[in-house]
Amino acid sequence: MERDRNRRGNRDNDDRNGRDDDWRNNNGGYNNRYPNNQNNMPAMSDAAFNQVFQNVRSKWFQLAKVTAVRDAFNNTANYFSTYQTRQLLGQITSETNRLELAKASYRNVVDKISFSQLYDLFSSQAHRDELDRYVRSYRY
């Protein structure tokens, strides 16, 4: 009985099957566990990201949306997951602008190994190739 209590007590919020649940309590699941996170910074919290996302969505004109997304990516205090970046880029209708913003985002993406998941946002193979070349040539 004592041994079972200690075993349960040492599970540190693990789920009932013993899997690690600590990610749920760390910045909305976005933490330093990202591979290739050169800056070792966590992605912005869900609450902070939702503010940025709602700011972009509230813009009526595409130029204003592009500017808002560009400002978010150019803010060196902001770090994004690939998923968050995808959500912001999804608000932009022009592939040319989306490509420019995808390049601008790369510096602040914490899970760079997953960045290629954004390539399918582009219907043009030329844009996909250009983004891939940019990523491959990027210097930290």
C-alpha cells in the first residue's frame, strides 16, 4: 500500500497510464521541447497568440492584415510555433505576400524542423521552391 502511494505520488501530474502530462501546464503546450529551437525560446502563449490573431482578423483590408502579420513577425520578442505561423499566414490571400511573410517568420519560429508543413499553403510550386531555398540557405 505504501509503495503504491509513493508510486502515485511520484507521477508528477502524469495521466492515469503514466504518460507525461507536464506539457499541459507549460505555456499552453508550447515550450522548449521543439527540435532546432536555436534561440531556446518558447512559442508565445495561447492567450498572447489569440490577441495577435484577433488583431489580424479584425482588419478589413488585406494590406492591413499583411502589415499586422509583418509587424508580429518583425517583433523580436515574439516567437511562434509552426502551427501559429500557419494560422497567421492563412489570413493572407495573396501568395506573394504569404511567401514574403513566411520568410519573415522563419527567424522567430521555434520548431524549424516542422516549418516545411507550411509549404502546402502555396499552390504555386515556384513559391514552394523559393521558400525551401530560403530555409535551406538561412543562417542563424
